[in-house]
Amino acid sequence: MAKQKKQPRPKAETPKGFRDYFGAEVTQRSEMLQTIAGVYHRYGFDALESAAVETVEALGKFLPDVERPNAGVFAWQEDEGEKPGAWMALRYDLTAPLARVFAQHRNDLPTPYRRYAMGPVWRNEKPGPGRYRQFYQCDADTVGAASVAADAEICAMLSDVLEKVGIARGDYIVRVNNRKVLNGVLETMGLVDEGMRNAVLRTIDKFDKVGENGVRELLTKGRLDASGAYIDGVGLGVDQAAPVIAFLTSKAGDAAGTLANLRAAVGGSAVGLEGVQELEIISELLSAQGYGPDRIEIDPSVVRGLGYYTGPVFEAELTFEILDEKGRKRQFGSVAGGGRYDDLVKRFTGQAVPATGVSIGVDRLLAALREKGRLQGVEHGPVVITVMDRDRMADYQTMVAELRNAGIRAEVYLGNPKNFGNQLKYADKRNSPVAVIEGGDEKEKGVIQIKDLILGAKIAENATLEEWKERPSQFEVPRDQLVAKLREILAGQG
Amino acid sequence: MAKQKKQPRPKAETPKGFRDYFGAEVTQRSEMLQTIAGVYHRYGFDALESAAVETVEALGKFLPDVERPNAGVFAWQEDEGEKPGAWMALRYDLTAPLARVFAQHRNDLPTPYRRYAMGPVWRNEKPGPGRYRQFYQCDADTVGAASVAADAEICAMLSDVLEKVGIARGDYIVRVNNRKVLNGVLETMGLVDEGMRNAVLRTIDKFDKVGENGVRELLTKGRLDASGAYIDGVGLGVDQAAPVIAFLTSKAGDAAGTLANLRAAVGGSAVGLEGVQELEIISELLSAQGYGPDRIEIDPSVVRGLGYYTGPVFEAELTFEILDEKGRKRQFGSVAGGGRYDDLVKRFTGQAVPATGVSIGVDRLLAALREKGRLQGVEHGPVVITVMDRDRMADYQTMVAELRNAGIRAEVYLGNPKNFGNQLKYADKRNSPVAVIEGGDEKEKGVIQIKDLILGAKIAENATLEEWKERPSQFEVPRDQLVAKLREILAGQG
């Protein structure tokens, strides 16, 4: 008889670029999402949860190349038997699904439609260190409101969210700019060539790194960078580059000053002046609600990469310093961003619908709070009821039921109870605050041993049962004081 | 010049079998998940969140047919340039990822590893009415515990969860059985042929529908069904079928009686007797913790479809009646199930690891609570500050900031304020409890109008501003009493 060929064992691995989250990582994210949802909700936004899967068309992927429809997204073809089926893909953000939802349900939804959404999104990109292909976003958007009051509100809400999750005032700044101002500057410069305009935008984005002189050089003749390489310039004249420099350096001591500088920078451009006026209104509305420049400020250097923004853009930056992987101090950086996009719904319906919103990078925000020591990496485990006598499992289960009914997190050790040391090692690995012991002697005397593990954890690892019982952090109490004594110890541990 | 070809507009639709969830649907599910997580956590289970995406191998799909690797799952091939990449797929449950996670991290995880997980899973199946391709599961499993105390605990926890989310005692029952008992019955019958065994198992599954006599007929000569069609029998003799009948009818008035009947049904089968003994231990442990047969009972008719169960199996059934789509009364049915599976981790490591767990169908549980009227379909919307004078937006924003700071959900109307009726229709559509009005007259007098919308909603839809202002549910109060008066009205509305 032929030997049956065995299936090879599958590898126990996540796919490349994906990871597992354990314990506190999960619960802290979940708590943060709830906190943010609470603020969004208080501002009048309603929850929306769309599926992870959308048609490729709805996501804006038009299959220019059927061989590779999944550039940037995870996509597959519906299996419909004979004929080739529709292409589907995992959402890469929460904005594209919102545009589809609003277009699909617009007759039933209130207008403006204010919704928040939270959940994972997926990117089919090369993974790298700390760069995953699935991550969380937490968005709020107002669809159908042309007024920049909607943009101002999003900025105020973003500020509230950051303080609510534990970023202190002074440790963050929400920076606001307006694409229209930037467009006005380009108009003033007489730049019509798309290539030139994009070259200028890319250069503006480098302002943070190379400063005023660097940008001036890059816009004109070019520049020797720090590594000694020569970077070609965009080729503008010094005069032609002046409005860009004026724009980038227009931030003044207060909003009025910045706005005056911006007004000068856009010259006679109508769209530019409209942009400055919108920023002025935003600034006034925020002042009226008490959001001063310590929380939200106009900052012309905010560009935001996405091409679809059409008006105000904003970004929340954490301003405290952390050490980077090379031990250098740097600012933590951006944790949220957004802006006005008036054309996303139009793709579906042909009618432009004004919209504005923000997306919070929840995983980065969690990382920031961990950096600041505001989140503990490990939470306490459950109280562990050890099993001294496997025939008295019912006794131990009765104890654990008492504790749980009293709201105390607890479990009976459910592994093989033969080796008592393993039970203590287990409690240690779970970071348990307390272990409870009831052997035959205790049972007879009507008592239990309660061991405070927080202090004794390290030592306990190698202790014998006898040594263990003698430690001062161990208490013998009557069986009927189980709950009371545990409450006392847990309260003492904080 | 050639006319540029326009992209056709994408359809604003979800892919087939997917849907959007709005407002209360989202928040009620989220609250239920949090409630369940709270119970799981109190029992000592730790959170785990794995990615939605797994390798196809890890999910247990071994690509028997490369043309169609995605039978049952949504799968695609990693794009790695030249060479064909790995196959990835969306998880179809939370148990397969748990087996992978435990195998991957087993050296770092405590044993037993007790984890809970919640989130969407995806099935590539033909969608139908009320049958979606993405739905939520909420699982808890104990990996590495051979003791049936772990199974008993899962049943107790399941009972606690159901009561905690709002299913009253008496409206549900957790039913427990054991695969080993069933195997013992088949052993007693001398059934070795796999086809015959499966035919018997399928017949047992019909007990609920056809009853004792029906099963006896189906196991032997066959049976005329209600539609008049003749169903072939399995072909057993009446004597040979007797143990199956004894097994299925072994449920007695109490656990002791049922266990005695089961012991008789398995005859001399060792595995059967082991199964009965396990049920006995489970029953004792649950009694000790106060879980009587009004909550958890031994019921031999529980089979559970999945082939991977190896010991105790359990199912939570809601016992109250609802009307089905044809207006007939029927029991709501199963909302959760699980059991012991000892071989899932072995696939990866070669070593058997005992495991047991439960999966709660959160969406079905939500549907049940809605049926019972325990969940409202629509929640109240925000207080709406109407815009009477668009130049005084800052005034309205100041009001809304006061309300939000007082913890009251509120928003300024952000659509085009020109048509006041539209603002009221909007408030109506949002199910807003209150609208606030401050026109020029009010501003001058230092007052505001506050309109209770809960009573007046229907009428308001066609009212003019003048009519609107005269309704008795409208109050004029000094501007500085905005928060106080709103608190009063909202409290009155409940």
C-alpha cells in the first residue's frame, strides 16, 4: 500500500506586515476609541460602520492595468462561476467609504450629514519597522456643509479630543492653513504649468527641514545639501520666488498679523483672498469659543499631502520632544490631520458636495501617550485561586464565583495542578496581584492563605511551598473573609 | 483635438452581501461588545486582537485547487513582482487565528492561555436575506487546560454574559452535551463505517424536527415526510438503532437522571463512559457555583456541526417565542455555541494542545434584544442651535460650546441657513430633543427661544416660523439660562 503523503505543517506566522495585539494594547486602544467617540458624539456626530470590503470602483481604483489592480490596496476578484466577477478590495481609509455611503443613502440621510467612524484600514504597501499594513483610523466628517464654521468646529473638536485622551494643553498644537491661499500664491506667481506648480509644492513641503534660505535656493538655482550632493533648483527667478517665501514666512505673533502677511502674499489673487478670508472667519469663530493660539493657530507651512483637499487643511502635532531611534531629540510630530474636500461625492453623483473632516491616527496617539508614561504597558492579571487538591475543584470554583460576583477579576488555575510551583509561575506571568491557597490543612481549620504577589513576585519564582508560606506578604484569614481581605489588599496595591 | 474619454461614474453600492450600519446600530453593538468583554475580563481572560488577514495555510486552506483557493474565504495572492506571492485571506472565524497565535507565541504566553477576541469575520458565501458576508463574533477560549473545569467555566461565563446584556433568566438556556458520549453510542452500535456514522449523526441532528419516532424510522427503513416524499432510511435494524433512541431520549427531570440514562445508552463503551463522567463533573462544578438547571442543563440533543469538537459541546438558546417571517411562532434559537477542540494547535506544532471556548453571535443577540423591545431602534439626536442670522455664527458657536462643556450633546446647524424650515426639518430628521432659536429680536432682549421637539416634531414639519414660535412647548428664557433650562427639559424627556 502506498504511504499517504502528509500535508506539510503550516507556519505559525502572520502575513508580512501584520501583527497581533495583546492585553493592554487592545484594551487601551479600545478605551481611546471610546473616549474619542464620546467627544465626536457630544459634538453631534453619528456613528457609521461600513464593511471592510468595498468595490474597487467605489474606492476610486479604476483598474487601469488589469494585471495589477491591487496597487496600494488588497484586492481580489469575486468568484461568480463562469463569468469573471467584480473586483473587491479592503478599504484603505474611512473617507472613500463615507463618500460611497453618502452617495448611496443621500435621500435618507440628514444634510448636513455628520458622522464618525473608527476601525482598521489596510494598505498594500511594503511593510517596514513600525509600519504595518493594517492600522486604526478614527474619523469625523461633516458632509454637505459649505460653511467654514464646519472646518472651525472640526479643529475645536480635535483639540478637545487630544486633551480628553490625555495630551496636556501645551503639548499639542492644531495648525490650520488653507489650500486656497496656496493656490492664490501660485496664481500671483503666474505659474500655470502643472509640472512647475507641483515642483513648487514639493519644495514648500521641505520648509520645515531646510528653512527660508533653503527653500529660496531650491526654488531658484538649486542647493548643496548636507551630504554634499547638489540638488537642482526649480529654476524660478528670485523675484518670482518671493511670494512663496512671503507665504512661508507669514506666520506672525498673532492671527491678525499672520492674516495680514498672507493677504500681502497672495497679492491680487481672488482665490487667495477668499482663502485668507476663510482663515479669518475660522480664527474668529474659534476665539469666540475660547480656543486661543495656545491650542489652534494659523500656520502657512501646513500643506498636507493629499491631492483632494480644496480649502482649509489642518494638522494636530504633538510638540513635546522624544528621543528617536538614534537617541536624538525630536518632536513627536503629527497625530491627526484633515481638511475640506469638495469633490469626493461628485465622483458618484456628478454633483459637488462640500465636505470636511479629520482623521486621527489612533496607534500613533497611543504611542505618544506611552512615550509620556501616561499608559502602563502591562495591566494587572486576575486573582489566581491555586489548586492544592484537584478533587476539591468545586470548592475553588465556589471561591472564584464569590470573587467575581463581588466584581473582582479572578480565576481558578486550570492547568495541570500537580506542580504547585507552576501555578505560582503562572500567576507571576499573568502579573496577578494575589494568589489564594487552600490546602487540606487550611480546609480543616476553615482558613485560607492569601498571598500578595506584587512585592513577592520575583522571589516567589524559585521558592518552595514552605518558604512561600512564611513570607510576611502572606496572610491567613478565615475562609469567610476571602472577599473582604482581597478587597483590602487590592485597594492597598492601588 | 480628440475629446478626452470620461471615466464612467462608479456605482454607489456596497459589494453584494455587505452592508452599512448607522447610529444606534453601531453604538449598541459597541456597548454590547464592551459589556461582554467586561464579563470575559472579570473571568480572567485577556484581550487579543489579531489582524483581519491571515495566510491561507494558517487558516487551514491548503489550496487543493489553485484555480479556486478562495472557496469559503476571501483570498488573494500577494503581489511580489516577478515570482508568485503567498496566498492571504480574511479570517472566517476567531478560532483559527487563535490557534496560529498560540502556536506562534507559545513560549511567551502563559499556559493555560485564556483570551477573548471580538471583531468582524468574513465568509465568502452566497449572501441571502439577513445573511451577510461580514459579521461580528465575540469569543473566549482557554488553551492548554485539559480539565473539564475549563468547559464548566465557559458555560457559567456564557450564562453570566447573557444576563449581563439583558436576557432575563428563564429566557435562555445553556445546553451541554459531550461528543464522547455520542462516540460511545456509535461504538456500542458497532458502527465503524465512516459513511454510516455520518448518516447517523445527520439523523440525530433532525431530532428537534422529527422527534423520536421520526428518528427511529430514518435510522431504519425510512420515512414518509410531511410533503408526502419518501426519505430513505440509514438501514439499521430496530435493535441496532435502539442506543441512538436511548441517547436522544435520555434527558430526564434532573441532571442525575439524565446522566444515569446516558450511562445506560453508552453501554460498555469506555469513551462513552468517560464522556458521561465529564458531564457529571461539569454538572457538579456548576451546581457548586449556583448555576442550576434553570440556566445550564445537560441536553443530549446538542450536536453542533463543526467536525473539530472532541469533548464537551455547548449552545446557548433563547427560549422566548418570536413570530417568524410567515407570522408563525417559533423559538428565537441559538445565539452562541462552542466546545472542546484538542487538535487545532497540533496542525502547527505537531503537539496536541487541549482547548475549549465559546463564540457569541453578537448580531443575533442584538436582534433578539430588539425583538424583546430591550433596545431602542433610534437614539435621540443632538440639541440643534438654529442659525437665524448667519453673521452671528460666533454667537451660536459660543452657545454650543457652553452646552458641550456642560456635557450636553449639541451642534449648530451647519447647512445653508437661508430656509429656516429646512433647519427644523433637519432637527426633526436627527430626532433632536430640542432646538434653540436666537433671532435679532431675541438677541436685543437678551433672551433665547427653546423648543421642545419631542412632542412637537410631527406638527413642526409644516409650520411657519410664526406658528412655531407660538406653540406651548416653546419657552423664552434669558440667554444666561440656556444650560439650566436645557438640562431641565432634557431631564423631563427622560
